[in-house]
Amino acid sequence: MSGLNPHCAGIDVSKGTLDIAISGTASQFAVPNDIDSFNQILKELKRNGTRLILMEATGGLESGVACYLQSEGFDVVVINPRQARDFARAMGYLAKTDRIDARVLLQMAEVINLHPEREKYIRPMPDTHRQLLAAMVVRRRQLTIMLTAERNRLHPSNPLSHRSIRSIIKALKDEIARIEGEMANHIAKNFSDISALLSAVKGVGAATVAVLLAEVPELGSLSRREISALIGVAPVNRDSGTMRGRRTIFGGRASVRTALYMSALVGTRHNPVIKEFYERLVAAGKPKKVALTACIRKLLTILNAMLKKNEAWDSSFHRHAS
């Protein structure tokens, strides 16, 4: 185990267990992934003087231990699993087990801890209200996917199945409406000021507001470049030597991009700022898909600036914003 940095830990998260590797110790240990085991982890981390803890995002399975450790004063970094896989390959790890993954996360934590911009990796975990809203947003998304699947089954199926399919469609619509009502009440109770600012922008509907509140707690606290990179709408260079590759967007939060895509699409028709921007790009020869992606980025940076300054929507101010 590397001794370069005695203040880090890597935690590999699964549904049933947590595998922990800590700097400066020769052994690793595993505990059940439940709140009763968190105290054991806490004791080991404190005993070894740990400060920075790294784990992968695993569909919410990491949220319990991450929030617990952050509340105890540790710096917690939750990364995209793709980043961990890329790091493991770069370090020459071919095999994959929970113990190996924990060791890889530890080594990655040590690298981050020595990074000059270490603090940018440490994001506060969502508070209880955002976690509850996030659960509702995820459930609405699941129901919408199921609804689309049932609709797609309706016409190719045997007519004898239509009654059953229509029954499921109705049930799914009713449940989506119920979830949306709960989301609206929760937002009105806990995020009314932010919601009012975001909803004032033409194209940004209730569903997009809910996604932004639940899944982008950083909105309003980052620079426009940082928020664009976080969501995955910042163009990435593909250059090598004298070759200049085509710039593309990469990574980020796909579910947020999907919500912003719909808002930007509506905005190209009904929001004067986005519409003017889109038409100017198309007139300059940009492909429509590229122009729409630029509109998503512009809309995101406008919303970020509004929350950062606590400033209401003003089309005359934002029209010429970059």
C-alpha cells in the first residue's frame, strides 16, 4: 500500500457491503452497507488520521455512507465510475474485485489529495430536502420510461392485449400525476424562491426545475465554464500535434442534459434570447444539432448566473450574454 499520503481512504460500495482501504495500513476490511456499520468505519478512519475519502457513484447506494461521513467532518469525493475505471487501467490493474477497487480508489484519492486544485473535487452532499426531491425525480423518470414502453407495445401487439396495455398506461399516467403533485408541493415548501427564479425563464418548465434542484445542487455556485463541464455541455478539444479534431461534448450528467434539451428546444421557438442565439448560429452555417447544443449551454449558464446573483430573468440583460 502506498505511504505517500497517510490521510486518504477508498471505499468500494455495493448493495450489501462496503470495502475500505486506508492509507498507511497493510490490511483492508469490509462491513455491511448499513447505518449500524458506519460507526465502525468512523473509528478506523479517525484512528488512522484520515481526511479525504473517495468512492464511486453507484446509483444512490453510496449516499448513506457519504452523507454520514461528511456530517462527521470528512472531505468526501464521489466520482463517476468511468473515471475510476480509466484510472485503474492507467495504473495497470487488469483484474477487478471489490478489494482491488477499494485499493484503486485509495490510490486515486491520494492523487486528488495532492492536486493543486483539490477543493474543486469536494462537493457538498445534497441535504435531506434535495435527497427526497431526487428520489421523486428518479421515480418519475422510471415511470416515464415504462409509460413510453407500454405505448410502443400498443400498436404492434395483438388486439387482445390492447385492454391490458391501456390499463397499464392509465395506471402509469395516474402515478406520474401523483408523483408530480408531490414534487410540486415539496418544491413549493422548500425551494419556492429558487423555483420562482428558474420558472420565469421561458422554456424552463416544472419538470426541468425539479431536475435542476434535485440533481444540480452546484447550480449558482460555479463559474459558467465549471457548470458547463459538470453537466457535459462544454466542448472538448481533440487535438494532437498539427491535427485539429472536431470538438465534442463528453461526460457530465446525462439526465440533466436531457431536461435542458427539451427546455432549449422550446426556447428556440418561444424564448427571444435563445431563439435569437439559435437563429444566428444556424445562419452562420452551424449544423442545427450543434446550434441546439450551444443553446443548452447558453441556457444553463444563464440559469447559473441568475442563481449566483439572485437575479430575476431579464431578456435585455441576457440577450448579449456569452
